[in-house]
Amino acid sequence: MTAGGPGLGGLSRKRALARAALWWEATWPALWPPLGVLGLWGIFALLGLPALLPGWLHGLILLGFLAALGLAARRGFTQFRAPDDAAVDRRLERETGLKHRPLATLQDQPATREPEALALWDAHQARMRRLVTRLRVGTPRPGLAARDPHALRAAVLIAFSAVLVVAGADAPALLARSLVPNFGTVAPPAPLRFEAWVTPPTYTGAPPIFLPALGGNATIPAGSRLQVAIAGGIGAAPEITGLPGVGFEALGAGSHTAQAVMQQGARVTIRREGTEIVTWNLAVQADAPPIAAFTEVPARSPRGLALRLPWRTEDDWGVVALRAEFRLAARPDTAPISLDMTLPSAAPKQARGLAQPDLSAHPWAGLPVVLRLTARDGADQEGVSEEIALTLPERSFNHPVARAMIEIRKALSLDPTARLDAMRELDRLTQAPDAFEHDSGTLLALRTTRGQLQRDRRPEAIAEVQELLWEAALALEEGRDTRTARALAEAQRQLREAMNEAERTPNAENQQQRSEVERRIEQLREAIRRHLEAMAERLQRENAEALPYDPQQRMLDQRDMDRRTRRMEEANRQNRMEDAQRELAELEEMLRALQEGRVARSESPERQRQRERGQQQMGAVQDMVRRQGEMVDQGGRRAEQQEQRAAQQRRQNQPWNQRPNAPGQTSPEQNQQAEQEAQRQQQADARRQRALRRALGELMQQQGDLTGEVPEALGQADQAMREAMEALGEGRDARPAQQEAMRRLQEGGRQMAQQMQRQFGQGQGEGEGEGEDDSMGEMEMGGDGPDGQQQLGEGRDPLGRRARENTGNADNGSDTRVPDEAELLRTRRLQDELRRRGAERERPAEELDYIDRLLRRF
């Protein structure tokens, strides 16, 4: 059999692959040395180093690299041998693991022609052909790892790739320049490079704007600084046009720069030797002044003496300051009152807010003023709102002498030169000491202010006199018991702090702290004594004709409180600070109860009846809220039933449910009965809504008779009830209107409480309602009235409990504890909130079930 016999078709392909592998193994080791030299030269050239060298040194280095390249090529190819056929066969046999050179056997011829020998030879070649079918070429192994154990070839490849990426489009020019040394005296010029950017003003907070290298259009803020930098190139210095008075400045080494502040738009062009390099069209955006405005008309706050100022401001780059200025209408040239508004962030572009300054103590209180807002941006531009004329809220004084002092103070604000009129009025008040009960402090204040007006001619003296008049009027209006109450509160605070400090001090070092606690207890005892005396004096003065104050009751209060202070002293000496703190807490509770008892005793029977009527009306409002909530719940259940019937009807209309007497199906008669029952319930709810609206109308009339005004929220609740009634009559969903009615009723109840607090609060020593907070005090809805208060009597403490024995036990007696008005009020507030949330039927079913369970517990 010859070499071209069967089974040898794949042998030629494997021999070709083996020959290619041998060529690679012989060529790559020979090529790597010169390629490495070329790689090093490429790194050297792409780094731009040849341009930095003198021409002769560049030429020597170039010759050295050429010599190294020739030496590396000669050394590499010295041992190069082209692979022959025998080497190819030996590689295949070696990679496959064949022995005795089977490929040579296939090419041999038998030495004899005897039949027996030829048969043996054919069998031998058949076996060799079977071996040939599993020949393997193997992967090429150039053997560079043995020649380059430190893998320097990889370092050269990585470095060349890195510098090639950095060079980018300049790589061909750098390589070409490295092959031609410059033997001239001047180095070749660097390529022209330029950059231009705009830096906006600092107040804008905007980042720099880089102008496109090919030119174009850009809009920049006014006051921005344009900077242009040019480096490289040849020829004369560059020129810039479009900016009068601006030119390039030389920086050395062929670099130039120019800068200008842009206040208006311009077409900026850069030229060199008459050739245009780049052009930009710059549009300047002028900084608009900020906007300041009132979102609503400023007015007095519904509660207290604060002034309600809802504002808004806006600016293209941000507002940095906002202030309100009040100018006296009678003297517009005088210095204004300036109040800085708090902005939500450092420099907001848009902001809204509400300021509620209290200027009731200012000398301009009660006088007409002109108000405006002024906003300032980062460029110091100001925007002014419209001017609003109003009268500053002022505190009302009931004492005639205090009112006279305030009138003198206001007259000096209107005309500071009217000193003689003020002095005559002060003399008139001083000559009638009976008007201020011969109070030495008031007399001293009147004489001091009169003397200062006469002797001190400084303009600043008017403000000092006005401050003295305000303090004197405030002290005279508040009375001695208010001053002693403040001193008592301060003594309680100092004693509490001393007890806390003694409790934190170790036992071995707290002797000094215990002494401090004893001193504070003595101060508290003296403050209690003075406060009780002041309360007795005021009650005797206020109730001289109606309810004379019982001095025996004051003695009982004094003895009980002295007993408390003695217990605190004993607990302090025995280092039982917890017991002392508990006694102090109970003493503070007694003082609060005593104050409430004094208020109850100081009211006339007529005022008490008015208070009871007010509490009954607020209880009626609370009942309306409850009934309206029940109607909302009923409407929700009716809507759920209607949705269930509609869903069931849709299921019955499906083709697979069109079977008679199918489970869960309802007959048309049953559906009709359910619809009729729902209509009857809706008509009944409409009648209930009509009755509830009539009751609300009667309540509004009674509230108007009692206080002279009807809360606005009650009128809105009446409108919402009318809408709900119309919706029920027309078969529509009335729940939105009913929920609105509930909210308005609750708001109306709060407004009623505030009105009655202003009207009846004087009996509590709060004036005419100045400074009341959101809490409704004794006038809250659902109060029990005076009848619900525990009366003091023999054998009971000021809280109405049985008096304790002197043993110091913390027994509260055996009386059944009845919730006070505050607890009842909190309970009713919780009920209101639960009903409001329960009326929102879009809440999850689990939450609504939980609210229903809570309401059932109430």
C-alpha cells in the first residue's frame, strides 16, 4: 500500500498544522528581540522625549536603537532553522506518543515480493494506518519563558499600549518626528492648544462653563469672568476681538492669556496673524431682582397677640435674605422696625413661609404702621413687596392707671417732642395714688419717668422712658399675685434642680448638697407664704361685694403646705431624695389645685351660669360630631352592601353561572327588595341629616346670643350638611359632604372654646385672652362645669381628697377617684380622632375594624 492509500487524507492536514506550529516555534523566538527593541523605541517616541533632546543627542540615540535592532535581529535569526518533512513527522509522532516511527513505515516499500512477506507487510501497514488516525499536533511552544523568566515582554507591551492611548491622534506625528533628528538651533514649535471657560459669579453657585473648542453659542450669567489660554503655535501674539480694551498677555514659552468680566453679550473671536482660530457668540443673562410678596393679607393671629405674616419669595439664583419692615404711618421718616425672616435653606430659589412676630410690647403697638417685605439676592439686588397698612396688635389693659401709662407711651411714639404733655399727665397720675392703690412701685416708676423726661434731653431717653412705662403698666395690670406666682415657680425650679444634684452626688460627698436643698426648701416656704398673701389680697379686692374670701381656708392651705415642706426637710436630712421629690410633686399639685379653686371662687354666679351654658353648647357640638360620624358609618356600610350586590350580579351574569338554582345566586325579587330597603335607609338618613342641621342652626343662634359672634366653621358645617342632605335625597353618595361636616364641626367647637376663653378667661387671671395657646383650658368641649369640681372643706386637702395623717404615708384616702375635666377632654379628643379616621372608608379594612373595636370600648 502506498502513502496515498485510504486513511491518509487527514494526514496531510495534520502535517500542515504541525509544519505551521514548528514555523511559529522557530520564528517567534527569533522575532521577539527586534520587536522588543522596536517597542522600547515606540515608548520613547510616544512620550515625546525626542523633541526635548538636542539634535546630536537625538541622532546618537537613534543610531544606538538601530544598532540594537540589527544586533537583536542577527542574534535572533542566527539559530533559525526551517522545519523539514522529517521534523514534521517527528513532531506528530512525539505529540501522539507513537514509537518506532510509524509514519516512516507508511512510506517504506517491502524488500521482497514473496506472497507470505507481502501479506505480513500489508498487515503491518494496516496497523500503522490505524495508529495514524489518532495523530495530534499539539499547541506551539516557542519557549520564551525560559529566555525571559521575568516577563519583560509583557511589561513592554503594557507600557507601549498605555502611551499609545495617551498619544491618541498625535501618535503618527510623534513617531515620525522621532525618526528625524532636528539639527537646527531652535526646537520645533509645539502644536497650538487653547482653552476657554467662563466662571459664573460666586453668588450663583453655578460651576464653570467650558466653551466648545470649535466655537459656538453660550449663555452666561451677568458678571461672569471669561478666561482664554493659548499655548504653542508659531507666529505673532494672538488677538482677541469683541471685547473692547481686552488683549492677550504673554506668560512665556509661547503661552498667552486674556480675561474679561462679561456684563453684556459679545461676539468673541480669536485670531493669529490674520487667521481666525475660533469664534464664540456669548449671550449674557442679566440677574433679575428677587420677588417678595404676601400670599395673604397680614392680620392679627387668631390666637394671642402675634401678627400673622404669610410670605413668599423667588429669585433666579436664590434669595439670601428676607426681612419685614414696619414704618410708623404718622412718622414715616423714623427708623423702621426690621425683622429678619427665616429662610428654609441657604439660598432658595423659591420659598414660602409664615412668620408670626409678637410686637405687642413694642412702643408702636396699637398704632397704624406700613408694612412691606424686602428680599435680597447674592448680587445685593433687592425686591420690595407692596405696602400694607395695618395696626399693630396691642395688649389690652383693664387697670385705668395702666391704660393711662400706655397712652402716654403711644403719644411719645407719635411725637417724641411732646415731653411737656407727657410730664403733665404723669403729674396727674402721681397726684391720685388711690387710683393705683398707693402701690409704692407704681409711684416710684411714675416719678422716675417724669424726672428722666425733664432732665435727660437725649433722643434715646424717649425709648428708655417708654420701656419704664411698659414695665410699670404690666406690673400694675398683672398684680402682686402674678409676680409672686413667678417667684414661686422659680423657687420650685431651683429646689428641683438642687434635689436632682443631691441625688447624683455620692453619699459621702453630698453634705453640701443637702444644705443647699434645705436652703431652697426655706426659700420655697417663704415664696408660698407670699403668694398666698397676694392671692388673699386680690380675692378680697375682687370679691369685696360678691364672694368674700375665707381667711380660715387660707390658714388651712398654709398649714398643709408647711407640713409638706417639713416632710421634705426630714427626707433631705435622712438622704431620701426620692421621698423628697415625691413630696415636692404633691406640693406642686396642691398649688395648682389651689389656684383652680381660687378661680372658681372668684367668679360671680352670673358668669358661672354663662360658663355652664357655653359648656352645654360645646357638649351639644360634640354630640353632633358623634351623630354625624354614625351617619358616615351607616353610609359606608350601605355602600359596601351595594358593592357586594353589584359584584354578585356580575358573577351571576357570567356564562358559566347561567344555571338555575346555582349556589349563592339571588333572585330578581330579592335584589329588588334589597334595593328598596337601601332606599328606605337612605331616606331615613336624609331625615336625620335634616334634623341634625336644624339643631345646628339653633346652636348657632344660642352661641351668637352668648358671645355675640358665631364661629365661621359652624356656618361651613351647615353648608356641608345641606349638601349631604341633598345628596341623600337624590340617592347619591353623601359621605364626602358628611365627612366635611364632621371636620367643620370639630373646628367650630375649637373656635367656640377660644371665643369663650376670651370672654370668660378674665376670671382666671388671664386678661382678655392675650397669649392663650391651643389648649382650651377649662372651656374645652365636654367640660363638667363648676358643678363637677370638688369643693374644699373640713378634712380635705386643696385637691378635694381626704386629708392625710401626719405619718407621711402616701395614702390617697378611700374616696373613689372621678376623672377630672382634663381626662374627660383627652377622652373626647381620642373619640373625635377615631371617628374622623373611621369615616375615611378608603383606609384598609383591618384598620377600620380596629377603629370600630376601639369606638365600641369607648
